[in-house]
Amino acid sequence: MWTLARTQPGFHIGQSDPRALLPLAGPRTMADKTEEAGGIHFPFPFTPYAIQKDFMAALYQVLEAGKIGIFESPTGTGKSLSLICGALSWLRDFEQKKREEEERLLEAGADPLNDGKDQVPCPPPSCRESPGSPRATGEPDWVTQFVQKKEERDLVDRLKEEQVRRKKREERLQQIRHNAPLKFAAKRMRQEDEETERLLRLSREMLAAGTGPEQLAWGEEELVLAEYESDKEKGSTSGVDADEDDLEEEHVTKIYYCSRTHSQLAQFVHEVQKSPFGKDTRLVSLGSRQNLCVNEDVRKLGSVQLINDRCVELQRSKHEKKSVVEEEKPGRRRRLEARATCPFYSHKQLQLLRDEVLVEMKDIEQLVALGKEARACPYYGSRFAIPAAQLVVLPYQMLLHAAARQAAGIRLQGQVVVIDEAHNLIDTITGIHSVEVSGSQLCQAHSQLLQYTERYGKRLKAKNLMYIKQILYLLEKFVTVLGGNIKQNPNTQSLSQAGTELKTISDFLFQSQIDNINLFKRYCEKSMVSRKLLGFTERYGAVLAPSREQPKLSGFQHFLQSLQPGVTAAPAAPAEEGEDRAPRPTSPLMHIEGFLAALTTANQDGRVILSRQGSLSQSSLKFLLLNPAVHFAQVVKECRAVVLAGGTMQPVSDLREQLLACAGVQAERVVEFSCGHVIPADNILPLVICSGPSNQQLEFTYQKRELPQMMDETGRILCNLCSVVPGGVVCFFPSYEYQRQVHAHWDKSGLLARLAVRKKIFQEPKRVNQVEQVLLEYSRCIKHCGQAGGTVTGALMLSVVGGKMSEGINFSDNLGRCVVMVGMPFPSVRSAELQEKMAYLDQTLPRAPGQVPPGKALVENLCMKAVNQSIGRAIRHQKDFASIVLLDQRYARPPILAKLPAWIRDRVQVKATFGPAFAALRKFHREKSGSS
């Protein structure tokens, strides 16, 4: 057992600890490291569970050894707090050791008696040369000594500079802690004068813009493409002025914590605030412009893409106007067109907000409130706080997309990344980098670009005209490949062929007669033609009426928008009753740019899917990423350590083989840690039931599950369960369509009425905005039935695997005393995308002797990941209890059982017939209900 020296509010792993951390490979065990380090202290707000101690110790070792860790800790076991205290304890010790090494090195470098004969202490890891760096050989000794002494002197100079920067930062933050309220008051007084001056300046510019001959309408000049320079990069348009360099600092060693949504990130920030590290940790919350923008004129645009583009335009307007003023010659006046700039972006405002963020940790909502108070942009202010931050909290879509990392100023070299809720990491990376464009979007983009050229063609340089003509040609060819005609209306244009066709990237480009796709990608990025086109269409209206279908977002745009689904702009016309209001559509060319970027992927790592669906507007071109490892490789290569954590990570073979191994991670660098649950062993009853009350074998394959006898048997099983299970029962079906079929069959046969005698029946809604209301009514029903008594003992929720209630919803206590899984939710093998993915894995991954092919293993893993997420909805804390019923004899197969979470798998009982299963359930719930 561990030798623990307990202290409050933390605990120590003692030196005499004899137990090595078994999952870690390599010559040193954790016990060895502990003995060398002299003990590890983990501050904790209360006495931790034993599994939390093990979790933190394993996490500390992974970070110290620079490993890739896969950590599984069921919901209710305090995973977030274990991550916080374990990771920040390591960072505390790492910073302390680095400071001690730097001090020793500086003392040696500053010693006047040191003539170079004494050996200089070893530099800290962040300053050491990489093992693979070349060294000169065959040189004279005096040359080698000279070079070595120069390197040592340079290192000492760098460390002195770093100390000075660190001291300045600490003094600045200390001053902010005492003077922040006064600064804000003074700032607001100055802002009134600045606003008056800005309005006067804007008036003068508008008057200047009205003089001289006018060839274009006011505001049109910014819609015209600037001269394209293909041989050299343009100046930075990132929104940072040259005189704002002091906002950028050296990046300290930090931890990037990622999760799926802003609500989960906000919850994590609150956990950090309550932890022993809450007062001393410099934490920064990052988010999208849609979440952080405080400029109401920009926020009301609604769409993620429109907000992003408008923000960039405001920054470009500021920098271009400044450069024009600098370039003007004395005595020569130039007509300036008035352009709006963002009032929340300035050097002084951002500097103040950056320091405020570093002084006291804030979640997204608190950051926005602070930005409004300081009249400073939270989006840019938080970005400028990254270098000095110790803990950066961000949605993992922002970290997993290289362009988003670059835009946010995220540098991963030598840093630690913790990805929480990582069970769907592969799907997330695939979704971010998969892009779909419709035939309607292709035709709209072509029509808009054609009319843009007609309007401004005489003002465009030859190179711009050449590229625009090539883009028009490209769009025409894409429509031709789908079988349509670019000159006809896509909504009324029928296609002679229907169906789905898959092509390699090179075959698709060859059929489209397109060469050098990189050229188009670079031109679109540098010229910003899609933004100019967006401004043109907003000014003159739509040039081609779009179809009623919603525009398809690229994967990255879709994920960014999903971070805060509640933020939408008011539509131009009132939405019909019951319809969700959609944000304003963005330029179709923006989506096509994403598709062009995806086509630059290596030929073997992606496919293009041609989907022909009757009319051209409904047909589409989709890029499918087959190898997500190509986008994750840079993360694991640059980071010191990466931790993938989740409540349910099983099965982990996908992560190991498809993501880590294909990203070049050696097997010995990967560490798995899985802890049990905090509940007593007898608080959970997992059952695999192989046959029903009438001895009908339970095997819900595609061929059998729609048989009347199978649906009848499922209803009889639920009737029996509802008679002995108190409170709420949650039943998961493989799909919405199958749930609808079963519900209709039960209604017709009378089984639904029998179920309603014991439980009020609820169905999972398809609309997201109805989920909260259904859950509220479900909860009220269970609470009322528990108090009122009578024959109705609770409620039955009919849900769908992978639906809105299979993830993120907690059915704790009486809300979920029994979770039922009907069948195995295998994905449809008829899907062209899945077939291509299976074929790709069979070709690229090695097949171990006695194992199923990688493609088949993928299908099983997708199924079991969905099962594990669904059945994990019930047990949510230490005193909770529930039964889990798996209705399908295939669950009894050892390879399938092995893919259940360990804390469930170790307690599973397989029942060949229904009688013993029902008796076990009745006994379990009678005992638990009596003792609760």
C-alpha cells in the first residue's frame, strides 16, 4: 500500500513508497522518482478518495516523464479536482526547480573568480540544446572552449533578461491588485474625451471623403481587391500594432486545459477558483469572437463567420488608415474614405484588461463583463494574456485546428495539454477538418463573383482578374462534376443521375480538370476575396435566391458555432412558429474556401464524396478526412506531455492505433490509467439478459429487430422492470426511427397502456430547444409520484443512443434508477463514409494475429463507445445506486464485455433466461429502496 504522510489541506507521497506505477514503461518507476524528489505534496480542499490520490500521483508522473496519458475516471469520482490539483502541483514543482537551477547558473556566471575552469551547472530543460542538434567535430580545443564559454555567457544573459521580465510582470500585477478600481474610474473619464475626439476626427474624414471626383459610391472603395502580391507576404493583419509589442511576452511553461463547450469550461474555472490553487494561479479563459465580442454592432451579425470577418475588417481598417497617414508626403493631401474602427481595441485598454485577467481568474461571462466595464476587447485581451498565464482554458476545437491555434497565439512547444471529455476526440478532429459544399452554394458563389467582376472589373489589376477568372472556372467545373449547369437555377435543375460516389483527391481534381489547388488556396487566403464578396452582396443584396435549405457549414465553423448555440441574430423575416431562428447566412465562397483548403490534404489521407440527390441545390461535394492523426501529430510532437481524460474512455484501442500510433507516438510513451468508482460494489447491478419472458432470444440485428415478436418481447421486459424499479427508468434505442416504430407498435398492441399503469411515458424530443422542458416535466413527475404514492411509481424516458440525452445529461438518484439498452447501436455499414473508413484502416493498420480486421474493430468500438456514454448517465455520486440492463445476447461475448468500463465490467452478471434476471433486479431494488 501507499505510505502516506497526511497533512491538511493536502497529502504527501512518502519516500518509503514501495509500489511502482505499473502502467509506466521505462527504466524508472514512480517510486524511484519519489525517492529522488523527496516526496510530492498535493494540496487538496478536503481529504481525497484513494482513487483521487492514485490519479494525481499517476498524472504527476506522466507530466514529469513527458508521456502521453489516457486517464479514465468515472463521473462522480472528482476527476476535475484531481486534474487540477495533480497538474498544478507538478507545475508548482517544475517552476521551483527551474528557478533553483537558474539561480545556481546565474551565481556561477556572476562569480568574478570564475575563470571558466569550473564546470557551469547544467542549464534548465527549457534552455538546453536538443539531443539531435549538430555539433562541430574535429575542431581545435581552444575553438570548442571559446564556443562553449560564449554559449554559457549568452545563456546567463538570457536568464538575466527573463528574471527582469518576470520581476516587472510581478510588480505590474501587484500594482493592479491595489489600484485596479481607481484605474477603471480614471479610464472611463478619459474615454469620454477620447470618444469626443474620435467623433470629431471621423467627421473631418467624412468631409474630406466628399471632396474630389467620385467614381464609386461611398463605402465601396473597401470592397475593391487590393493588388495581389504572390511573391511576398503582406504586412500583418492580426490586429497588433508595431507600438504594441510590449503586449507580447515570453511564454512561460503552462498547462492548456481543453473541453467541449464553454459551459464545461466555466464549470472547470469555478473548480479551480475553489481549489487551493485558486488565489495563486494565473488563469486565462479563451473563447471565440462570438462568445467574447462586446461590440454590439458586431455581435448582432449572429453568424460566427460574419462576426469573425467583421472584426478582422475593423482591425484592417485601423491599420490601413494608419499606414496611409504614414505614407502621405508633406504638402500633399489625399482623399481618405471614412472607415469604422472598433472602439474596444486600443493598446492602453488591452494592456489594462490583460493585467486584470492575470490578477484574478475569470470565466467567459466574467471576462465579458470586465471587458464591457473597461471598454476593452476580451477576445484580444485574453489572447495577450496567454504568454504569462500558467493555466489556459479553451474549447478543444480551438486547440485542434492549426489555423485557430495560430490566430489565438497558442504556442505548444514544451507545454502541457490536458484534453478532457476526450472519448470523442477522433470524431471531433475528423469533423473539424471535413467540409461539405452544396450545389446551391457553388452556383451562388459563381453568380456573385461574376457580378462582382462586372461591377469592379475596370478597377482590378490584371493579376486579380486572372485569379478571379480561374476561380469562376473552378466553380463551373465543380458543378459539372455533380452533373449540373452553372448557368441554370440550381433549385429547378434536375440531375440525370442520383447516388453517392467516392473519389480520391487526385482523381477528383483530375476529373475537375484543376491543377495546383494550393495556388487557389493561397490566393483566397491572402486576397480575402470572400470577405470583399460578402461586403458586395450585403450592399447590393443576394444575386441568386438561395434554396430553403440551411447553408452547410464547414466542420470548423460548425464546431465554433456549436459552442454557444443560443447566440443567433434576428432573421430578416419572422420565422414560422416552432422554427428555430437561424443566423444570417455567410458568403458561400467562404465555405468553398474551406473545401479548397481540405483538398490540399495528402491524397491517401482523405476522400471526396459526390452526393447527387435529384436537384443540383440538394447535391453536394464533401471532403472526408480519413486520417485525423495528421492534424494531431503536431500537438503530440511539440508538447512536453499530453493527457487525454474522460469519464468513459473505453475502448481505448482507437485512440492508441488511429490517433497516437499514426501520429508517430511510440507505444512506450503511452500510459493508461483507469480508476474504479467511489460507489460500493453492491450499489450497481449490471445485467446482460439473453432472452425475454416468453423465451424469445434477444438479438436486435437489422434483420430481426423490426419483427413484431421482438418488439413485443421488449415491451414485456419493460413492463416487468417498471413493476419493480422505483422512480425513473431510462430506455435507450439504437435510432430515432426504431424508437418511433416500437412506440407505434406498442400503442397498437396495448403494451403502451400497460406501461403507463406503472410509469408515465416521455419521449426524447428531436428539437434541442424542447429538451429542457421535457426533462423538467420528467423530473417533476418522478418527484410527485414519490410523494403521492399510488400505482404510478415514476416515469419512463424513451431515449436514443447518440441523441440529446445520451451525453451531458445526469440521471442521478431517482431520475435514473435503471438504464436499459435495447440492442447494440452499430452504425450503418451501408454508409459510404463508414465503408471507406473501414477500407482505409484495413489497408493502413497492422492486423494482430487472432484479432478482427481493423475496419470491423472500428464498427465495434463506435458501438461500444455509444453504449458506454449512455449507460454512464445513471451513477453520478458516491451514494447513488442503479441497475443497468443490456438487452442483447451479443453483449455476453468476451470481446464485447472487454470494451465496457472496468467498474461496470467487473460486476456484470450474464443471465441466459429472464426469470433469474428479474429476481436479481427485484431483490436489488427492494434492498436499496428500503435502505435509502
